[in-house]
Amino acid sequence: MKKPINPLINPEKTLDLLWTRVRQRGDLPGFSRVVSAIVGAMHGENDREFNMTKTVLSDPTLTQRVLRLANSAMYSAFGQGINTVSKAVIVLGTETIGHLALGLKLIDGLSAASLATSHTRNEMEKAVLAGQIARQVASSSTRRDTEEAVVCSILHSLGRLMVSFYLPEQWVQVQTVAAEKNITENEAADEVLGLGLDEIGSLIGKRWGFPYSLVASLKEIPPRIDTDLTHEPLMHSEWLAAISTMATRCAGAVCEGEETSAVDLTNIAEDYAEMLGLDVPGILLAVDTAQKIAREDELLIGQEKRPDEPEAQLLLPLGKPADAIEIIRRGVGDMRDEVVTTSTGQLMTVALETVYQGLGLSRAITFLRNHDEAKYVARMCFGECTEDLLPRLMFNDAYQPDVFHAALANDKMILVDDAQAPGFINKLPRWWREELGSSRSFMILPLMLNFHPVGFIYGDWNAALPTSRITPNEVVLLDELRALVVKAIEHRCHLEPAWARAMY
């Protein structure tokens, strides 16, 4: 840890106070957990689309806002008919959705906190705007690191957010010292807190387990002040830190007000243009575009909640929704559009989300048959699923006199109203009773290809939810849904014969 400017300030005491406040008030409301999940989904090697969809769906508010933003003018080039998070991930990509989720979670998390100050909300506004500026600037660069630059720029203000949220008195002192001495807030933090805001952000990033490249980007990169134009190109982490610093400073200038922002923005652009391999007009245009997008798509703090966002939608699922048939119809529409152009796994994700959301399930699981192992194995799950549950959900494909094999043998959807009924319990296999036995009711959608079962979609409702019924019109849509999944499986079988042999 570097030596503070003011030797009378003890940085260890500052950190101790910060962590004490965190313990007392709790982490940024759900933010650290969600950020870790989002970053993990963005950089995971396997099932990135599914993991990103699952992360967003775990937060009803985030689900709603991602869908609205994915259908906004900002992404009009991709069409306006995105009805499921799964399709948004397919069309926009895991990185873009990760950025949306990260920015929206920052807004919803801290602005909703009962103890959040106006200072914190202002810093959040700047952080999200910095992400938009970074997107516009990075997209005009020769590098292909746009989404990473966006995430790094949003989180570049992490130290500022933490201090303003947990140490509001010290944050006021930092701003006062910066104004009185005409120094940066980072330098003022050194005097008041014993360490810079960027150092605090890096320490928090390490504590939360952020990837190395993200933590490395949280430092302040000052502009080059010499006239030597023969600099070596910036290393990847330095470039991320430089664009994040520039974007954060631009966002701060914009939020200060129109009187000084034009001059300040020009100065910042001149300071960083050469470092980033861009020109000044290009940076200023990027800032202007980012401002317009942020205003248009309501990314900034202080926006009124839309009439189509009732409070009930911000609560945990309450069972089958009143507009279930419309949710299922829209999801099936998403699947029709993507059945040939997407992977089997991607389409299954859309199908599973549609069933999960449309029927208001506690849990929705896709099982696929593995012919080589002679088993049905759970592959993906939304809802009440722990990390270690899926590996335990498997059973032999040899026929047994239970409800699952009956559904697969007859190729018909089965709905069990009361799985706990004394006369029915013997028809349920042991694996279900051991792993899913707390469910009150469940449904099974078989997946048949050439008269051979290749898997099924399972969904259940726990005892806390009201009893659900599935109407005939909904059954028709669910039959179309499983037919589209089977079509995708058949398409893959033609492309990959080895995969087909393993299925049936």
C-alpha cells in the first residue's frame, strides 16, 4: 500500500471503517453477487448464453429492464420483437447483455437503497454514463475490446461509489478539499482517507473476486504530458485503464453542467486522444452520442418509473401469471424466428425460459437422453436450483412403471396436480422423491424425434404457490414449443451424426 500524502492519515483505519460500515449496512444491495455472476457469465467458456440468461432471470426487476432496453431505439438494428431474455442474449450477445445488466443493476441497486445519499446517486449516474461513453469511443477504435471497456468504465468509479455510499461524511470532505486546493478528487482522497479512490476500488475488486484484467483497469491513468509521439502502444490493461479514466472524467464534466462541460470535455479529449489512437472530434462526438442514448433509454438516475412497471412485477414469482398465454405465445414466436439460425442449446434456453416464465414455475429443467450412458440427464435449470442439484438429476432410460416413463412412452404432456397425494406417491421414482419431492405439482413435456424420446422439459410448483391449471389453448402452444425444440434437435442431428447417435 502506497504512503499517503498526509502522514497523519492512517489508510488501514480508513479500510477498517469501510469494512465495518459494509458489515453494518450490508454489501451494495445485491451488487457484488450480481456483478460476480454477470462477469462470470461473460467470460465463462461453456454455456455462456444460458448462464447469462439465468443470471438476469434471477432478478425480476433486472429481467424487466433488460427486455425493455433490448427493445429500445438503441438496439433497433436488431429488431423490436425481443420477448425473452434468452433471445436478447442470442441477438445482442453475452457481452452486451452483461453491460446492460451491470449498468441497470448499479442503478436499481443503489438508487433503491433506503440509505443511499444524493452523492451516491450522482456517482452512479456518472458511472453508467461513463460506460456509454466508453462504448462509443471503443467502438471507433481498432481494438476489439468494446464490451470489456464498457464494464471497466462502469466499475472505474467503484471506489467513489463505495466511499460516497458507506462513508458520506468523508466523501464530503474529499470534495471540499478538492475544490479548495484545485486538485483531483483522487488526490484529495489521499489527503482525507490516506489512499486514493482508485486504490479503494482495486482493493474492493480483489475482495469481490473480480478478474485480474478488471481489477488492473481500476487505476487512474494520467494523460501524457510530453511531446514525444513515439510512445509504444498501451498494453491491454493500460488501454482499459486509460479509456476508463477518460470516460469517467468526461462523464463527470457532463454532469457538472453545461457552463463548464464544453471546455472541460475538449481538454479531456485533447489529453487522451493520442493515447487512445483517436482524434478529438471523434471523442467529443462519442460523448454527445452517449448522452443522447442515456437520455433516450433512461439509463440515468432520476427517471420516473413507467406505468407498465407495477410494483407486483418487482416481487418474487407468485405462480402462474394472468397473461400466461401471451407470455408463452411471445416466447414461441421468439423460437420460430431462431429455430434454424441458433444452436440447439440456445433454442432450448429460449424454450425453457418461456415455460418457466409463462407458467410461473418454481423450477424448470431440461432433461436430455444420453444413449451411450443409457440415462436421462438434467442439462439446464431456471428457478430454485442449487449448483449441486443438476448433477444429481438423472435416471436410467430403461422403462419403469412411473409417470416420467409413461409421459415419454405416450408422447403427451402430463400435468400432476397433487404429487403428494397418498395414492400417487408410488408412481413417482425415487430420484424425484429424494431431489424434487418438496414440489406440490409438476408438468412434463416430452421431446420425441422419429418416435424415439430424446428428452423432456420438466417444471414444478412448490407448496407455497397456488394450484395452477393449464388451459387447452396453452397446451396447443406448448405442443408447438416442444415441436420447435425437436426440430432444432433434428437439424443438429443432420449436421452432427455423431451427436445424433448419442441421442437415440
